[in-house]
Amino acid sequence: ESRVSADAKALVADTANQVQDLSTNAINLTNAKAEDLVAQAGVEFRCNADFVKRGVLEQLQFIIDDLKFWQDNGSHLAQKPNHAVCWINPSAVSLYPSGNNWLVDSGNMSEKGIVYVYGYNFRADALPTLELQNAEGQALRKINVTPAYVTHYQINLDFANETFPDVTAGGRVVFRWPDVPDDPNTINLTLRPAGKLQLSNPVFSPPSPVAQKDAVTLKVTVTNTGGLPVQAFTIKWQPDPADERYLSVNSPHALQPGQSQIFQLDGSYVYQRDGDIEGTISLSTGDELLRHSITVLPAPPSRFDYRIRLRTWDVPAGHAAADGEVRVTLVGTQRSTGEIKVAGNFRRGEWESVIISNVEDIGDFRYVKINYDDGDEDNGWALDRIEVTNLTTKTLLADQVCHQWYGNDAPLQNKCP
């Protein structure tokens, strides 16, 4: 009799605990998870007050029936109440590629890698197994996910150890419950393409640089055309394949799917050769390589050839300068050339010329300085005009009328213009 009395007391205590747990867990489901439930806007909401009430009533009825059965038979009911699922959060899991596997993207999960299953009548001894099916509903295998019993109203699924090497588009995870084998609970699997970066719209400044002179900068657009964010990455620019040097810039933050951003590469580059040069812009992620061509203009020459032409003035009083010597100096804004002799007889109405070779840039033309040594005959001659040409750049610098006399009673030195 004492044994029966003790069993009865234990049964009463266990029943009281069940009722207490039932009320506590019901409150947890309806209140503590409110934020998670509200966050699922647009999803059919089945975990409402009526659902919870129905679960509580079923459990209370089972407790009553179990008490009656125990009174009549001295043991508990073998058949427990069937579970019911009201919500799987999230009901779709995104997977992203990683080598030969597909890993779970936790972006839409409250806790990393964890799927919450809500309902009632969950039991630790009646947890589901989960199998992977393809789009045609064919079972492939059991997945490496172990359900964890949390409360009468909640179980958790941890996907941390499942890598889905054999998943295909349209695949899903299907629950297999021991108490209700045909309960159609599923988690859809969405295969998201990995983040993929695309380079476009390179902008060079200046667009047509001069070799050995202009410092070139680069801006380029990077777009994430994939399905997942791309974390920190580096852009590298090798302007000239004949030169190992490169410029680079690091992204300050992740680039989200569909997002584009313009990057200015650090520093500048001076091309050492001219022509159409094909450079490359690359990404540290290993995504596509962008090849570009830029036209580099020849570097300006550092030394020049100049030609000076002198035309004598055809006037009656003029004589030849055959017995004398004419020397000229070319004067510019930056420097002057050395004095050089102009060979020729300087007869009336004729052109005489001299070339000054391999001299530094004189800058802008100013004038020609003329020195005349009249020799023994003291002949005078008249200068009609001068013509100065930069032979290196094929540029006419001056074509000037002078009308100047040299020698005899005129000065021996002058300039034109």
C-alpha cells in the first residue's frame, strides 16, 4: 500500500509539473518569440492564439486521459499526442558555393546556422530525421542535422555540420516524424550564386598622355553581379606589360549583390614609352581580368635642330659680303644658341642659310642676333628678311621683314626682328 501511495504522489507531482511547464512554454511561444514572428511579414502566420490554445487543450486532455488510464491500469498511456507544426523559421535556406560544397547562408536566420521549428506536442523521444530530396521528390540521403528538443513547443535544427555536396537546384529538406510519418514539413533550399565582381568603365586622366611627362590616374567601376556579398578585395592595375610596377586600391567594405562602386586607384603612373599600350586591371578575388588599351603620345624631344635663312635686300646701293663674315645667334625665351657662321656670298636678292644642330630647346622664339665682320674691303650689305624653322618639330618660328644695313657706314651688329 505504501508503494502505491508513493507512486500516486509521484504521479500527482509529475502531472503538476507538466501543467506548469505547459503554461510556461505557451507563454514563451506567444510572447518571447514575438519579435521573430513579426519579422516574418508576408508569411502565413499559423502560430496564433487559437493554435496555441488548441495545443494546450490537447495536452490537458491527454493529462486527464493518462491519469484515468493510470488509475485503471497502473501504467501510463503508450500512445502520446501527435505533434503539430505551425511555423519553420526560416522555411527556405539559402546555400552558397564553397569549393565542391554548398554552405548555409545565415543572413535570414536569428541565430547562425539554426532553424527554429515551432508547434506543440514535441517530445525529446520523438524528434524527426531529415532527408535531402531533389526537385523531383526523390530521396537522396539523410542529412547531417541533429534536431535538438527545446520545449514542448520548439525544436532547433543545427545545420553547422551539413555541407550539401550533392544538392541540386530545386532541392529541399523533408522532415520524417516518428509519430506522424506523412506530416509534409519541408525546408526549401535556394542555391545562390557566389559573389562575382565585374570591372567596367576604366577612366584614364589624361586620356592620351605624353610619354615621360604626364602622370596618369585611373578610376574603374566594380559591380557585384553575384548573389552574395563580396568581402574586402583589392584592385590592381598594371599599366604596361613591359613594366612590373602596378597601382592598387583596397575596398573599404563589402560589395553587396547588385551594388556598383567607382574606385580611384592610389597614386599615378608615367609611361616611359609611346604607342598603343595594352594594360590590365585585375581583382584579388580572381574574377575577370579587364584588358585596356591606351594611346601614349611620343615624348617631346629634348634637343632640336633649327634652320636660319637670311635673304639679302635687292637694293642698288647694296654690295656682296664675300670678303666679310656673317655670324648669327638664335635667341629664345629659355636660352640662346651659340654663335655660328653663315656660309655664302650674300649677293643682292639671294637666300643664305645655316643649320644649328642638336641644341636644347630655346623656348619661344625672340629674335636672331647678327654680327658682321666687314673684312678688308669694307663692303656693306642689306638684310631683307629672316626665316627661322624648328626642323625637329617642323614648325616655322619666324618669317620677318628686317630691312637693315650692315657694314660700311652702318652698324656691324643688330637683331631682327
